[in-house]
Amino acid sequence: MSQTTTDRVRWTTADIELLASSEGTRYEIVDGELFVTRSPHWIHQETCGNIYSQLQNWSRAKGLGRATINPGIIFTDADNVIPDVAWASKERLAVLLDDAGHLTGAPELVVEVLSSGAEQERRDREIKLKLYSLRGVQEYWIADWRLETVEIYRRENAALVLVATLTSEDEINSPLLPDFACSVGRFFR
């Protein structure tokens, strides 16, 4: 009797450290699967900066937390990601930041800006959505700079659930961010 196995390689954080570093290459691991991406489109990066600016300006005014671009989040050795933007309260940051400046757990808000390509969309819409849901992210925004939309996923019970898809004419706000309000169009201009 012959038996076929389909064991796959399970990548870890230690494996990434052994890979040759290349400018503009991003390595992420979700459930032991390695995702390698190149530097995103200029407008993708501009959108990240615009979202970060809106969140950081609000954070500075309110003093409730901090936003950042491309934070490393090391949930486990097999779940190590770099979202486009994240926001965490002061209380969460005090607990989650390790000595290397990486988050070791879920910030309250994570934002991904879609990159082109079916594999990249699958990563953000399915794989990372599931990871962030399992790890306790409270809110997840997926921004599409081509369509100028933002999908809002919020925690309901134990899962992140799509609650709205906003267009550039809509205003975005969040129960996590008291008094935060911004035209979605500002993210894309």
C-alpha cells in the first residue's frame, strides 16, 4: 500500500531572519505560510500615509493612543505580519510592545490597503481577516485605493464582521476612536 503525504513547510520568525534582506521586500507569515511581497504602488503608499495622518492627528489631539505605519506584529513564531497601518491605545501599547519595538498581540485597529493581484487580495480579505479575528483585533479596515472604498469589519462576539462599505463621499468613524470623524475621500487624496 502506498501512502501520499502533503505536508507543507511551516515557516517561523527565525526562518525569516535567515532570508537575505532585500530593499522593498516584505516577508509575512500566517499560520506558517510565507508571503513575500514587493514594494507597493506609489498610490498605495500614499493612501497608507493619508490614513496614518488622519489617525495620528486625532491621536495627538485626544492623547488616547498612537498610530503607526507598517508595525511588526509577532503574534507567534508562525504568525508574524506587517499591516499597513495600526492604532493602539496607550494601555495596549504598554502591554504589547517588546524590547525590539514589535507588537506581540493585537492592536485595537488594523488597516490594510489592498495591493493589486488576486493573491494579495486573498491575503488581506481572507487570510489576514481570519488571523486578526482570531487574535482579537477589535476593528479592521480594508481600503481599496482604486475604488476609493473602505470596508469596515468590527468585532461581534468572537469574530470580525463586515458592518459597512464606505465610499469617498461617506464619513468614517469608530466606537474605538471617540469623536474621530473623517471623510473617506481624504484617505485617497
